[in-house]
Amino acid sequence: MDQNDKQNIKADIDNYFDREISPKDRGAAYAQFASMYTRVSNKINRSYLNALNSAIGLLKSVNSAERIATDAVDAAEIKSRIQEMAV
């Protein structure tokens, strides 16, 4: 693509955006924008929900590990106290 082609393309783009837009075209543009916004918003919300679900799963794992560790410590402490009583 040479410099002349680039200038022609730029002129075409400038002319397109400088012209008067009919109400029908304006409405179509708004509808297209609303559709794109909805798709992007839904994609962001799905990603956010997936991240939250992953975080919830991780927190459940941490809570489970903490519960197991606490139960093990409690069991060890109880055994230790029983052994102290037996002595």
C-alpha cells in the first residue's frame, strides 16, 4: 500500500464521519453499540463470576485444611493431656 492509497483511505474515513447521519442510520448505530456493550458486559460479568467461584473454591479448601489441622491439634492435645493424667 503506497502513500497515495493511505491518503485516499484517510480521506474516505474523514468523509464518512463528517457527513450527516440519517435518523435511521443513527438508530442502527445505537442498536449496534448497545448490542456490543451488552456482549462485552456479559463477557466481563462471566469472567468475574468465574473468578469469584474459583476464589470460593479455594477458600473452601483452605477452610477444610484449617479444620483438619485444628482437629489434629485438638486430638494431639487431648492425647497429651490423657497421657499426663495417666502418669
